[in-house]
Amino acid sequence: MERKVTWETYDAAQLEKLESLNREYRDFLDNGKTERECIDTIVNTIEAEGYQELESLIRDGKKPQKGDKVYSVCMNKSIAMFQIGEKPMAEGMNILGAHIDSPRIDVKQNPLYEEGGFAYLDTHYYGGVKKYQWVALPLALHGVVVKKDGTTIEMNIGENDDDPVFFISDLLVHLAGEQMEKKASKVIEGEALDLIIGSKPIVLTGEEKVEDNKEDKEKAKEAIKAGILDILKASYDMEEEDFLSAELEIVPAGRTREVGFDRSMILGYGQDDRVCAFTSMRAMLDVGATERTLCCILVDKEEIGSVGATGMQSRFFENAVAELMNLMGEYSELNVRRCLARSAMLSSDVSAGFDPAYASCFEKKNAAFVGKGMVFNKFTGSRGKGGSNDANAEYIAYLRRILDEKGIVYQTAELGKVDVGGGGTIAYILAEYGMNVIDSGVAVLNM
């Protein structure tokens, strides 16, 4: 079945609205390169639209009313948004879900060292990265350092025009004969992804000679590292031990850009899956009054299995639903279970857009195409549907009717050929409550 190309369906007014939305989206990507930054951006946006913090309502004992907008944040890395509907929550919610973490490189807890005339940060990659893509590339450093007294220092270095950037070195081609014979997964080893952050030794001053001053002696041993520590102290009041309680992420430096002479595409870091997070948030802000309560869940840790306190497998979402129902006088363990089981969800994650340069990896009839509308994946997982959420036919038929009645362009797809591709999302976790869930999202290249 051939699907429509969305560009052919827009009138002039819709194109103008699309351009405005895309500008907002590009800013969203640039302002939210980490989970914490993403949550800050979302909270600032939704509070301006009237959302109230659930914890504040609980503290003040306020009961949400129909149409009220409520949100709850978990550890500054995940968020649940609710818009109260006319029907009791026990009758179920309409849920949008996506993840806001993206593959990246993390700084280790004891990272700073000097070797061969350079200062480095030792690293550990996060999620499904192709390690060779991260070398010889301008990189930025984002995150927080929390000192023992509880003070939080925010870092965002490498994004402004006058900021320095960082990089991971690669072997020059003239010496890379043996390297080029390796498998792509071994061309760059994980322990070789250390970030170069400086090369200038500290200049020791003072009346005392180096050989007579214990502190200066230590600095002279590793003068480049000492220079970096002096800069960190002066700029951030940060000691070396403060790395122990830091969350620093290494991401590509630079702003999101439009692509092509026709500016028809967007190139930027983190579109897996912040494109779905942004559009889900935007949908919550644009919708009017509804019969069922609406919910949007944007979570962390999907790239590593949705684990941990801020991943979809935690009880954060379930607890937020229970607290909200309690405020509304609907709480019981059975009502919470009924609410979740009777809910319906679009679990949004990006899908692999058909790439003519790698056509052999796709089964074209069941591939997603960039520009042909929202993508629905009946099942995800890999090979024999391992790790899959397999949406039922009745739910898909229900969605088809809505989409066709509203004239929404959409397509269905799988993530590559059966024995080639596959991948997991958060859908299977929500499906465990017994609710209807289907994977949906945006087709992208270079995921």
C-alpha cells in the first residue's frame, strides 16, 4: 500500500504553522541536550501554560478539578503530565509516552588524569553508540556537579560561539593500517573514548621555590592537570573530589540545523527520542477539554533498558497516578489498577526511515519513509519478536478509524528486515498493566 507524502497535503497556512513548530522544536533540542536540561525546558514551558506541580497540590491539600493541568517530576529526569477529564480516572486515561535520554558519553567518577602532554577526562559510553562516530568531533560538556554541602553547579560548555570545545582523538590515517583492518565495533575501543580537555601546564608563581613547597611540588608533577583544576576552581569553585558527585555528559557541540536547499529536514543531536517527547508535550498543550483524563509520560533510561528510579520500569508513574487519584477522592488499590488497565497509550519512539544507501537492511513494503507521516509499529523487539509489545488488531482498527476520519497521514512499519533489525521501547512495560499500547513515532535517518 502506497502512503501519501505529507508535503503534498499541506496548504499555505499549515506550512506556516509547521515552520513555527519546527523553530520551537529546534530550540527544544538545543536547550535540552541532557535529561535534566530537557526536564527544565519542559517544566518552564508547561508552567507558563497553567500546569501545577502535583507535590504542591498534595502539600496544600487542593483537589484538582476537571480541566486542571498537573505535573510531577522524578529526580529531575522524568516527568508525568496530566489534564483532568470529565470521567473518573478509574475509567482509564489516554496516554502519550516517550523517552528523553539519548546515546552519549558519560564522565567517570574519578576521571581527571594527565598523560603525554594532555589532560583527559576518563569516560564510559551510554546506550547504543557507534564509538567510531565520536572521534575527531567537536564535543560539549553538559551536566551538574553537586558539592558535599548540597550546592549544585551547572555546566554547559561548548555551545556558545566563544566557548571552548573538547574532542576525542583518532589515529591519523598514515599510521592506521592495522586499525583499518578491525571490525567497526573494535576500531575505537570503549576505553579509548577519553576526552581531551587541555594541554597547557600551570605556571607556578610565588616566592618559595618549587623544591621547597609541597603543594607546588605536586602541581609540578602533573602541571597540565593542575592547570585544569585551577580553572575549575576559579570558574566553578570545584575541587577534584567533586567529580565523585557529578553527572557530566559529553554530547556533540553545536546547534540544530535545517538540512537541504529546501530546508526540508532537521539535523541535530538527540532526536531519538526528543522529537517524540517534544510533540507529545506540544499535543498536551494544544488539546482542549476531554472526557478522559490525558497523560503524557516522558522518561529516562530507555537507551539502557528503562531501568533505575527514573526509567519506565520504576514505580514513579504508578505512584503519581495513585497520588492524583487520592487527591481527587478516587483512590483505592483496585481503582488504580482499573485506571491503568483501562487506559490506552501511544508509546512514541523514532522509527528507522528507509535509507536508499542501505536499502538491503530494509523490507521496503514494511519500511517507514521520511516525509510519509506518523509511523505505527504493530510490534517491536527483534528477530522472533523478542522483547516485543504486540498491539492487538482491535486497537489498531480503532486508531485507523480516528486517523482516517481526521485526514491524518500515517504509515506502518517494522524496524528493518526480520533477521537484521529490531529494538525495544517503553511500550511493553506499560502493556504489562493490561492497557492497549502501540508503538508510534517519527521516521528518522541516522538514528
